[in-house]
Amino acid sequence: MQREHLDWPFFEPRHRDLEQALEPWAAAQVRDVHGDDVDADCRRLVRMLGAAGWLSHAVAGRQYGGAADVIDTRSICLLRETLARHNGLADFAFAMQGLGSGAISLAGSEAQKAQWLPRVARGEAISAFALSEPDAGSDVAAMQCAARAEGGDYVLDGEKTWISNGGIADLYVVFARTGEAPGARGISAFIVEAGTPGFEIAERIEVIAPHPLARLRFSDCRIPAANRIGAAGEGFKVAMRTLDVFRTSVAAAALGFARRAMEEALQHATSRRMFNGTLADFQLTQAKLAQMATTIDASALLTYRAAWQRDQGRAVTREAAMAKMTATEGAQQVIDAAVQMFGGLGVRSGMPVERLYREIRSLRIYEGATEVQQLIIARELLKAGR
């Protein structure tokens, strides 16, 4: 694996140390975790990541088991890139621990942080982020799931869908309309524990790259008011702050997938014998490899620029959108080229490039589809130009 990008000025020595410690661990521990039971595999990976200390980077606060008092975006990105290069489900398990507990790290009470963050960091509790609904995906303001105050409790009614870790999570950060104001300003965030009466897994959702996903249903689901995260009506802001931390890391995961595809393509091209030479001897192959390498470097530059910028405390809305759009779309192109290079083997079930082909597709959709990223970039450009 090439590591020249770690010498870029975006990184500090601690980031290089992190990647150099993670790489051999991931190669030895998670590269071949591809079982038939995705729930069991995901639980196992969360425990492994926690026991090894990697999940400490996904939560904030040293007193709660975090690696630092604030989440370092460059560390998150390096972790996701490396894990994704070895195993897509390992990346998923890591990312969801951070995304699922991110609202607690950012806006939770001391009691909420003390109860949940150490367990998340140790891999003893699995977290989930429940924002999307059947009719409210990118348009969060269209949310229908509601929570009404009743005595010292809140009562939740409604559904959530496409929820990662749905069915295996111990805690769900659920966003529901509480009505303090119209639209996005009347949404609050809540912690709902698995097994709470009135909360059920309505449906498990199967997708092309096996991950635990589900549709959730709340029917007169009563939770203590103390489970609200932050102030009433501030849930949308909490959700956007959480996504702001982790959106750039989606680009990093795509980058990891693309790097693995490039590695597989190079190995295949230089070893595949044909016409008294190798596949790599053909100019068409060389041109394709050159395009793949250039796409990867362009994605990496945008990804780590956005991560560095956020770690400096700067606004990163446009840069994160550029990184996610470029890295996910670029990875799709790189992986498709690798599959083509493998010929018939490229579509054989279980081959690394075939798994990558299925893994990458969802990254162009979740945490803001490519089209949404385009709108964000244009909006920021127009705002700056006025």
C-alpha cells in the first residue's frame, strides 16, 4: 500500500502513528470477516474495534472513554479509509458507533454522556442514528414522527426507515417533531433504548451490500423527558452538527474502497498473462490505471482538506460536500474500472472487486445523495457571491 499521502501537510505525527498502528491490526483482524450472519458479524466487529481502542476516536471526552475531548475529523477519516480498504462491514461498524452516538457527544447531558459514551467506546453498546422516514429523507423538515410532552415524559408515535444498525442497536438517537415551531425548528432529539415498550422493529431491510438496516415503529412509546438530547426544538441543529462531523468521513470510506480496488487491479493487471505478455502491457490498461490513480488522489486531496479545515474550527459545509460528492462518484468509477479489468472474475460472487462494487453504491446516496451535495455546493457559492 502506498502511504505518501500521510506526508501531506494536512496531517500531524499523531495521525501517521494512528494509521501505522491500525493498518497491521486491520490486515490481521478484519480483512477476512465475511460471514453469512451480518448481525453477528457486525456485533463481533464492534466488540473487536472497542477492545482494540479504535472506537475511542468516535466519541468525545476523555472522561467518557474518548481519545480526545473533541472528535478529530482527520483521525475519523484515516480510520474509515483504512477499515474500508480491508472490510466494508468493519468500516460500517465503526462509523455507526460514531454517528449513532454523535448527538450525545455534541449535545448530551452529563448523565447521558456518562451512561452511554463509555459503553459505545468499549464496543459494549451499539448505537443507531434514526433520522430518515418513508417520506422524509433529504427533506428532513417533512418529518412526521412526533413526540408529545406528557407529564414528565415524552410519547413518541411514527416511523423511521433505512436506519443503520436497526435491529441490533442498544440505543437509538431518534429525531421527532415536538412542535415548538414549523418546519425544521420544531424537531427534538431523544435517546430510545432497545426494548422500550411501544418501540418495535417493523421490518428488516435487505440491501445489495449486507448491512443491518431496519424500519422502526413507535406507538405510544413513552420515554423520560431526561432522554431528550439538548433543548426542545433544537434537534435539527443537533442532527446537522452530527452529520457535519461525519459527512467528510463518508468520503474517506469511499477513498478506502477505491484504494482497495486499485490494489486489486494493479495486482491482476501485472499477473494476468495474455498474448505473450501481461494485461498491464497494453496501453488501454495503462490509461485506465492512470485515470484511477488520478481520481483517487483528487478525492484524497478534497477529503483531507475538508477534514483539516473542520479540525481548525473553520466552516466546512461546501468543502465537505465537494469531498463527499467527488470521492463517492470517483470511487464508483474506479471500482467499475477494476471490475471491467477482471473480466468474468470481476462479477463472481465473493471476489474483492465484486464486494466493492456492491459496497460503494450506497455511499452515493446516504448522508446526502450526490444531487443534494450539488445543491449544497451551489447554494454556498451563490451565498458567497451575493
